Amino acid sequence: MTSHSNAEQEAPTTGLPTTDSEFDVEEDAHSDVHEEEMKKWVSTSYECGSKKPMKEPLIAPWGLPISDADVEKLKVGFKSRSMDDQWDMLIEDPDENGNISLHILRSWLQEECYILHIVPKPSNDDGGSAKIQSITWEGNKAGSQCDAEQAKKEAVILSRGHLHCEFETLPHYPSSVFWDPRLLGPPRRPSGTHGGVVLCQGYFPVP
């Protein structure tokens, strides 16, 4: 009787103790996930379809020559580290022609406000420079129209302030120019084109 009781007590358990190596694997997995999250959080790469689209996207030509140094600064982009930064400046991957786009967003809302479409320097080395070929911007700011010149000035102010771009061919714009209601027209209902500005594809005017 006693031997039977001892056999029951000495029966091996089915569960295996967790080894140090298993703890290490689990910790490494958590570390990898955390590292990937951190990389994504600080990344200045733009992911198509991941941000709120513009309510009234407008596009206008620009043709602004920019220096090689400014191109490199624009390619770096900017990612906000706190709510105080207010803006993200994210770079979309180049297309087959090497053209890139800089997306400027309100950081806490993740809403697109401006997109700078940049074409590279000609490869034939004829002395040409890269250019901001055109700009897309949010035309509806709290019910008021933002025109092309105002959008360009605001994008330049942000690029100078966050990326330290020079834009040597442009004058200095004081911060007071940014979002100045006096420079904006009255609310409107867009259709087709307005003042030579073409509505971006995919935008459907209110009937």
C-alpha cells in the first residue's frame, strides 16, 4: 500500500519547466517587435493610403529650381517627436523617372496639407537643376479658399523651418504670412478649374 502511494507521488509530471533559452527567445521577439515599431514611428517614409486624404485637393504648376543641397534636405524629411512639432514631412518613394513627392501633414491629425512634386536634375549634365515641378494642397481651410500662391508660401515656410532648406531664388517670408485670412478668398463651391488652377484627379466637385 505504501509502495503504491509512493509510486503515485513519484509519477513524472507532463509539464516541462521553462528554460532560460526560452525566456531569451521570448525577450528577443518582444525586442524585435519594439524595434520595428520604433523604426516605423521615426521613419519619414510615406505610405500611400495611410493618411487622411485632402477634402479639396488642388494642384498648380510651380517650376521652382532648387539646389542639390535643398534636394537632399527634402529627401531626409521630418517626423514629429511630440505634439509641439505639429508637422510631419514624409517622402514618397521615387517613381520610375526618379521623381519624388514630399507630403506635408498635420502630425496629430495625419491630414495631408501640401505635396511638393520634385523632378531630379537632368542626367545630361547641361547645367540644369532639380525643380519643384508642381504643388498639391488642401484648398479648403475651414471653409475658406487657399490659393496657389498662399499654399506655396506656406510650404516654403515649413520646409525652411523644419528642413532648413534655402530656396535661394525665393524671398524671405515672415511667419505672419502663414495662414493669414486676409490672403484667402471667400468660401466657394469649386468646379473644374478656378483661376488657372486644376482640380486634382479623384476630386469630385459638389454639384
